[in-house]
Amino acid sequence: MGLCRGPRRDALRWTHQGQPQTVEVGRVGLRRSVMHWVLVALEKEKQMTVVEKSIEVGVPVRLAYDQWTQFEDFPQFMEGVEQVEQLDDVRLRWHVNIGGVDREFEAEIKEQQPDQRLMWTTTDGEDHAGIVNFESLAPDRTRVDLRMSYDADTWTEKVADFLNIIDQRVEGDLERFRDFIEERGGQPTGTWRGEVHGAEPDQPENL
């Protein structure tokens, strides 16, 4: 994968399954991670439904990030997420219910950088991906940006008004996440400070 600069636009180019891939990202987009743009290309290729929401949380960025690493606690603030089982450092098993329809799938963490971002994609079952970015606004305030992607063809056959349901849920999930961590006085239920690059975990930093 490489960066190609031009007079007006910048682009990321790489090869996927023997085929050249290109995503124009623009100057501002260069601040995003490479994996972010890989996800954007995947969404475009599969014509996935994308929902993006943001919220400000009244805790330091480290504490907001640490709470998000506790995937098995997702059902406490994510509507419709019945269970998340962490199989190892990078693999997750999800059980969700959307519009009365149960789905189970396994996902893999593709990128994890402490206090910056987390990204995951499914490896079986329904096509789904997510990326959450954290930005410190002040010592005790953090912006959380969440992008969720779904292959509508594999979900909407049984779920009416899919986009509206997902849009409302993602917004509500962020609000419940904010309330969850703030009501705990900013204390996360746990932490994992390791890094993941391309689904390969590094050892956590010494605290």
C-alpha cells in the first residue's frame, strides 16, 4: 500500500486479491489511519450501509478509550447487543438482535492504538465493520467518533427500516456509553493497553 500525491488530491493505492485498489482521501484525510481508508474501500466495494455519529464525553481520553477495550461490557450500553465474547486478543464473538432478528458473527480487531482508535471487521456470518476514534479535547473531555458499516443485503431481507433502526441505535449507543463511563466517575471496568496492527497484537505497554 502506498500514498500517491497529486496536484489536488491524495490517494491510497494497494492490491487486493490481485486487483489494484485506489481511494482518494484528500489532504485532510491523510490524518486518518491507513486501515480507515481500507474500510472505506471495503464499504464502497460491497455497497455497505454506513452510519457515523460523534459525542463528547466528560472523562480523559485514556479512560474513555480504556472502557471501549472492554468488549464484553458492550451489552451494558449497546442496544441489541446480547453478548460479546472475547476469544483472544483480536477475536470477538458477537450475538446481536436487530428488529427482532438474531444474528451471530465472529469479528477480528484489525487496528488498536491506545487512546486513538479501534477497528474491527467480521470474519464470518454477517458483513459488519466498525471503527471508533478518540480525540482529547481537554484534560477531562474526549470526542468519540463511531463509524459502523453493514452489508444491507445480508440484513434487510428480514429487518424492515434497517437504516433508520441502525442510525438511532448508533446515536443511542454513544449516549449510553457517555452516561455509563461518566456515572462510574470516569473509572473504566477494565483496561488493555496493547496494540494491534493488521490483526497482529503487540504486548501491552508497561504501566
